[in-house]
Amino acid sequence: MNRQGKKHHTQWAGQFGVAHELAKRGYLMAFTLGNAPGTDLICESPKETSFSLEVKTLSSKTYYICQDHLLKPKASRHFVFVLLPSSHLERPEYYVLNNKQFLEVAEEQKQITKASEIKRGKSYADFSFGINYKTLARKDFRDEWEKNLPE
């Protein structure tokens, strides 16, 4: 399989995994199939609150690449960052964030990157910003579906 094909399989596996987790919890959702920038799933909570969900998926512990427009605050946008394990015997990791948490993590990552650039003595190449897996992999985001998504 070529590299591009693997990337799309990873993203679809992440989106379907998130949909599965939401369905178990009584959420309704619809896939946008790439037709809505910044929204992978349109959702409704069990208490009928509508929101959008952006899903970012990795197959190794590197950087989740994000588009710059995601840095504009939008209270109804939520995020799930997925790490797919290399073995089918392991469970995927899900990191669930509301918009405020995402913006805080993005700012934290920006400061980490800036400190790293100062330490190395030069800037990194200019490209879309990314959030390191290590920056997101914390207990207050892991599997926090009920806490960080609308009721």
C-alpha cells in the first residue's frame, strides 16, 4: 500500500472508532466525508445538544497536524485525538478535548516549540502547526467522553 493510502486508512479508522465510542454512549453522529472543513462528525448529545467534532489520528507517537483555522475559537467544536496501536491486540487511545482545552494545548505546544527553537538556535521549517502526542497524552483528556463533550 502506498503512503497516501495508509494515511487515509488511518484517518478513517480513527473516525469510525470515535463514532463507535460515541454510539456506545448514546450520541448521534453523521460523517461529513470531507465536505465540511474543520468538522469530521456532526453530533448530537443524548440531551440533544448539537456540536461538531474534529478527529485527528496517528499510527505512531509523533505530531497531530492541525490546520490554522482550528485556532479560531468555536465553542461548539470539540476534538478527539486518536492513537491507533501497531498491534490489533491493543486498544486505541482516545484523547477528548473541548474547544477551550484544545486552544490551551495548542498554545502550550507553541511555547514548547518556541523553547525548542531557541535551544537549537534556529527555527523549524514553516508548515501547519502540530501538537505532539506527548503534549496530549494525559489523564484529564484520555477517554474523557462524558467530561469533555456536551451532555
